[in-house]
Amino acid sequence: MKTSIRFRLNGRPTALDTDGDRTLLWVLRGDLALTGTKYGCGEGVCGACTVMIGGEAVRSCQTAVKQVQGKDVTTIEGLAGGGALHPLQEAFVERGGFQCGYCTSGMIMNAAAFLRRKPLPSREEIVREMEGNLCRCGAHQRIVAAIEQASRAGGRS
């Protein structure tokens, strides 16, 4: 059954009529054409689908769209601002924090939420936080280095 869902998406009011039980991932990708959020495992394990809801990292493949009613949702497309990349995006480019790039948006979104909570984490804290985001290419060391660089540059969103 369709219902009206209203929320803020990347800083803009958004409204749509859809089945509230659909996953946020498929609404973002299919209905709203925001394809930066990726489908990975579909079980909330890999982190490719990570977005922020109210500033917290959330797996969009496990989130019913009705759960974002009245909330702020940020995707990778909304992280940058004012025509400039977010410090995390810059650091990922500079440090080569990706190979194929499939996991990158989820990695960046998880790291952005983490840096909001912990602006200057230790390397060990970064590693522990990012364990839930998987990269099959093996770019983990460069990902950690990029997050360290962004934290020193004020990489909070």
C-alpha cells in the first residue's frame, strides 16, 4: 500500500508516494536516481549501501523508507558542498583509497558519520570503525590513510 513519505534528502525537502516497506536503497537508486549508494550484499553486512540518517551511518538495504519519515538523509551525492569535494572525498582521491570504487561511497559515508562522533580518532579507532565496510580490492590501508588525512583536515560533515 502506498503512503506519503516526507524527509530531507541531501538538504532538500523530498516527498514521494510509495510502499513504506520498500528499502531506502531501492527508493534512492530507482525512484530518486541517486546511484552513488550501491547494492552489495543486501543483508547489511558489506556497507556498500551506507548513507547517513540524522548524521548516523545506516545500511540503506536494511532500512524501510518509512523509517526516514521526517528525518535528514545524506547520500554520497549530498556530502560535498559549495562546488568543492568533502575533505573525505579529497583524501580518498589523494590517497588512492579505492580501486574499483564500488565500496567507496559506503566507506566515505561511514567514515563521515564516524568523524562527526570522533573528529580526531587514532589509527586503531579508524580500523575498528571501518571493519564493517568491506573492500574486495584490498585498499584498506589507503582507506585508513585517507580517513586519517581527512580527520586532520577537519573532515566532519
